[in-house]
Amino acid sequence: MTGDETTAHYFKAKQSLPEFYMYRFIFKRLGLLIPTLLGVITLVFFMLALSPGEPARVILGERANKEAVEKMNAELGLDKPMHVQYVIYLKKVVQLDFGKSIKTGQSVIDEIKARFPATIELAIFSMILASVLGIFVGVISATKRYSFWDYASMFGALFGVSMPVFWLGLVLIIIFSVNLNLLPTGGRMDIRYYFTPITNFYVLDGIIHIFKTGDPKVLGSALTHLILPAVTLGTIPLAIIARITRSSMLEVLKQDYIKTARATGMSEKKVIFKYALRNALLPVITVIGLQFGMLLAGAILTETIFAWPGIGKWLYHAIESRDFPAVQGGIIVISTCFVVINLFVDLLYSVINPRIRTE
């Protein structure tokens, strides 16, 4: 092999290393995904299986005799040993079969599909609001350290974290719906506007409706119904993101390359947004991903207060009526979303910061 061929081979091997580390990183994260989901499914099954109450009595009523209860338990497969029930349930979950709701008699997965878009839509808009405002407030606070804006924004962030979601939701309803009559108290759409949903994401359906009919009222109604729930659900993530952004920005602004950029006469705006913020966003992205996953689980109170027909409100009523198959299915779906979102954040983080691929 000649010297030129050796050099070419060396550089080719060197260029392939980042791809190798990236694929290794992806497979490592995917390898952790399966045992995590298995652990969640196992925990949910045994927690509900060992909890007080009998699904058969929920179906038949408290006055049902012993023979009827035993017959219903046999039909539901609850007369089998616990480990046998677990294996059967695990096989069904793999096939996305969560059984039928005790309360409605409908397939649990069908009920989840009908309500999942509402929860995702609310979580996305809440996260957009929290991310944009949180990063903006954090940057302002860091660049104007110890100023009035710094103290005011951090006080607001502390206040936002401290507020209970149910209290904030009720206060917003009283102010903007009852007293000022500016925004609706709940629901996803005004009953005056009839339309056929295509995606069940009402904002997207409203945009499609504009292209079809030229009528913006459906989109306007969907957006106005989103405002109060999105603000309520996004307040705590906003406060957390603002504090993390401020802390990360202050750390980055101390670095030598920032001082060098300023010494070269570069404008302060360019230093902040091109160099400082770009590097400060690494931990912020992780927090945004974690908060988005938590929004799905934390939407229960918000959806209940605003009568938002999502998984959270549905899961609350399932718990209230002791609908065990619905509770198990809802928790597993939310947990799966949380795990998948964390996986996506890890992959995104590895793209932004390639050094972690080699860890």
C-alpha cells in the first residue's frame, strides 16, 4: 500500500468514527427502552392488582351475590393465579390490547385514541408557550443580572413554581371568563361551530377548514379554548425553564471565548444570541424534554378543571369509577410517551453535543 493510499484510508476511517459512535449511542438508548417499559407495565399491573376492590363488584354492583361475583371473575380471568394473569396481560399489551372498559364496555385502546390528540395538542401549545417565554425571560435575567428585571423575573418564576395548578386554573376562569367574559370556561370548541374533525387536532383541523371553506371561525374557537388551559398547564414549566436558562447563561457568559468575542468588537446582541445562548441551550433542551413528558401526566388536573376531553380527564374518571383496565391502559400509554420523549431528547442532545456519543 502506497503512502497516499494509507493516508486516504486513515482519513476515511477517521470520518467513519462519528457515525460509529452515533449508532452505538442510539442502540444503547434503545436497549434501555425495553426494560424500562417492561418495568412500568409490571409495576402498574401489580399495583392495581393488589389494590383494594374487585372489578367484578364494580361491574355487578355492591349488592351482587357471591356466585355472580365468582362467575364474573372467571369471565375476566381474575380467578387464575397472579403470575398467570400477569403473563396473559403482558401478551395482550404487546398486541396493544388493554381490554375493555368496565364503565363503558368499549375497547380501552379505542377510547385512548379518541382522547389522545386533545392531550397532545394541549401539551404542545403549553410547551411552546413555556419554552419561548421561559428562554426569553432567562436570557433577559442573565444579561441584566442584579437589575430590576432580574429580580422581577426570578420572583415571577418562583411564584409560578409555587402556584397549585388547580388554584391557578380557577383564578384564570374567574378573571377572564366570569368577570371579563373574554375567554371560554372550558371545552375544546364552541357548540355553534359544527365541523367534522379530520385529525382530532382541532387547531390543525381549523386550518384545514379554512382552506376548504375560507371560514376562520373554527380555528379561532379552537385557539381561544386553548389559551386558559395552556397558560395553566405551562406556568410551572415556564418558571423552571426560565431559572435553568438564567443559570446556564450565567455560566456560559463567564467563559473565555465570550470575553474574546467581546474584545474583538462584536456586537453584544451577536455575542448573546450566536455564541452564549447556543451553548447555554444544551441543559435547557433536556429540561424542556422532561417537562413535556411531565405535562402529559400533569394534565389530569388541568383537563378536569377546564372540561378538556383528553386522557387526563378520562383517566381521572376511570380512577374515580375504579375502571381498572382503563387506568392500566392510560398509565402505560402516558409512561410510554414519557420514555419515548426522553429517548428523543437524548438523541437530540447527542446531535447538538457530539461529545456525549463517546461516553
